[in-house]
Amino acid sequence: MMVRIKQHLLDKIFQHGEETYNEECCGLLIGKGDLVTEVRRMRNTNSGTPTRRYNIDPLELMKVEDEVDERGDEIIGIYHSHPDHPAKPSQFDLDHSFPNLSYMVLAVEGGKAKEITSWRRKDSEKREFIQEKITEEKE
Amino acid sequence: MTEVTIAIPTPLRVYTDNQKKVKVEAEDVENALTALVTSYPSLKRHLYEDGKLMDFVNVYLNEEDIRYADSTKLKQGDKISIVPSIAGGTS
């Protein structure tokens, strides 16, 4: 299992996580198969505890899905940041996960992007996440 | 019967033979979703738990959230969208 992405797209995720620190950022990984060709920022609509939670507005998600469907791409994953927490998915992340998506988690420490990892559900059950390799595509 | 389209989100398309949209015939939203999971039984456990729509599954009729109004009557050509509730964060 792996996800392929160019460095400048990873840089966009890092930048997003740093800009929203100490709140969580979130967004979509758009592309085809295991190749990310676009990173789309989404609003974190969690108004209660955005420093440790994120929600993506379903209506906004639906509109992006329609848009990328039109051009033959897919939403292949989700990214979000963990401010001052490790780049590992939490139990909460697992509980709220869907199968067949890549979940990138960015650790942001003291406002600086530190590490990014990617995970997929092991199978269609919500048993565990398996880490997948992030392979850098040539620019 | 009324023919409507149900939009399937990317992560669940593997359970609908990779179809993005599925046409079903039904009079209301609840029956449309039942027709969907009858045609694609492996989809059912990703949408329902104990016979109810899971908390993490949103249902829109055109652009209206109708998660809790599943007896809503359908019109010819309506589009139902199943939209995952994407959430997470540190524990």
C-alpha cells in the first residue's frame, strides 16, 4: 500500500497545517488510484474544539465530489493536522474512518510542520489502520 | 414508480461495482436506499447499523439534508447523494 504525491503538494499540506495552528486543518487528496494530483483545502467546521477535532461540511464535500467526478478524478483521501500531537491516527480517527481512503496525518509542533504519515483501514472493518508509504513523485 | 439517481461516494463505490451513480425506482427516500442495498448487499453494513442509517452517513436529496426525513416523497429525476461524514482529530 502506498500513496504517490509530488513534494509541492505535500508542501501545501504543511503550509495549511502551519497556518491553522493551533487548530486542526483538513482537506482532500484528489487524484486517481494511488496518485494524488491535487490537494484541496476544506474548512474545519468544528466550532467546539477545533484544536483537537475536525469536521468537513458534507454539502461542501458533495460539491467537490461532483466537480471531480465531472473531470474523471476521485477523492482518494483526507488529510488533517494534529497540533502538538504525533503524526499517528487516534482512536477517534479510526472510529470515524471510511474504507478505501488514504488518511494523511500531519504533526505540527509549536506551529512548525514536523512529520506526515499516511494510513488506510486494514479492511472494511474498523479494526485498525495500517501505515502506507508516501512515495514522492518527480516534479 | 419514480426513477431517481443515487450518487455513491468514492470510498463506497467498490461495493457498487465501481458505479458512481445508481438508478433505482422508489416512491420515497427510505425505499430508494433499501432498493440500493438490495441490489448491492455488501454496501449495507457501511450504511446501516442495527437497521438504522449510521451516524457517519449523510443523505441529501438534491442539495437538501434529508437524513431524518427518509419518508420524503421523490419526484422523477431527483438525485439522492450519500455523503460520508468526515471527521477526526487527536484523541
